[in-house]
Amino acid sequence: MLSFVDADALEVSRLLGEPHGFSTDCDCEIVDIAKPRLNEIASRLELLGRKLVAFRRDARPPRNWTPFSLETPPDVSNIEFASEVAFEDAIKEMENGKMETCWAWFAFPRMTGSWDMSAERRRGLKTLRESRLVLKRKKLGANLRRIADSLLAHAGTSVEAIFGIEGALHVRASATLFALTAKEKADRERYAAILDTFFGGEKDKPTVDAVVAELESPRDDTPRDLMLTDGPERVAVRTAR
């Protein structure tokens, strides 16, 4: 028997329609797959752009399991790695109220192509699933929230004075993305507060367009809670001109 656990179990259940349940052995959600079905499951996931990177082969005690894991998208991995390496420098500069080095791209992730900076386009997020993942990662999510709160502490200061003109565009794109799509209400409110405080409540139009485009033509991995509604605040979107 092979098993997906935790968030991977819910993801496999959603993508492939496999039944999931709760295991008291590991205190987590779980999807059990009969071993002969491994190739089938791997092939179906590959068609959806996923890869299996680990699995358990026997019935060892749960504490020794190697769980199934879905490969982290490289966009998220790049942001996570950069945050791990350079976050302390970034938060120090943020607290001082002036970005001196290049860290907005990982401290305020945004959608690829949401604004035209060719050098940064390769560093953006490509899907709404990825926008959810960066906040879901425990340490990365904590870093993103901490630096957003530090920015809010500079209310009354021009965002251009902190980040420069191009950096300010980047921050607005990021705040727009998370104000519209973050799963937790507190996160949506945090980034909406950045828009209200520094941008007069105006959202980044290319980001809004990218979010709406995915919701109107959803991918297999588009978050279902966004699809089942019109998306947080989608009807009331007010964009920058």
C-alpha cells in the first residue's frame, strides 16, 4: 500500500478524484493507493504537470514513513530559497524604510507578466496554485507576512520612496494578487491594507486580468474555493488606470 498524506492527500483527491480519509495513526489526511496502481497514478499526475518524488514501500510504523510528495513548482522553490538566504537583510532594510538591495521579487511575489520588466519576468508566479503555495509554506509564509506588516508600519511614507518607482509597481502587483486570492481572510486583509495605505485602494490591472483569466478558464490545479465563488472581492475590483 502506498499513501499520500497531509496536503498532498487533498491535492491528489482533488486532481484525480481518489477518496481520502483521516488517519489516526499519523493524525493527518491520507489517500491510500494500491501498489499496482503506482504507474497509473504517476502517469495521470505527469499529465497534470506533477511528479512523485517520494513514497513509502511497506507498512513500517507511520513515524518512519516517507510520504508521497508532489514536486514543488520551481517558481515557488526559487522564492523559498531566496527568502531563506536573504530574508534577514531584506527585513532589516524594510524596517529602515529603504530597499537598498534586490529583494522585492521574493518578499512580494507577483504573477509573471503582471508588469513589463523582462529581467524579473522569470521570477514571477505563473498560477493561482503557486500564489497559494508561497503563503502556505510555513517559514516562507511567515517571512512574507512579517515583511508586509513591516511595510504597513511605514504608513505615511511614499511607497516610491521606499522601493523606487519600479519596485512600487511590483509591490502593488503582489498586494493585488494576495488581496484577491489568499486563502485566509487575515492575509487578504493584510494585503488589501497595503493597497489602501499606499495606493489609494487601486489594484494592479494586469494582475487582476491574470486572476480573472485563470478563473474564467480554470486549470486542473486552480484552487476550487476561488472557482466556486467569484473570487474574493472580484465583483468590487477597482483597478489602476
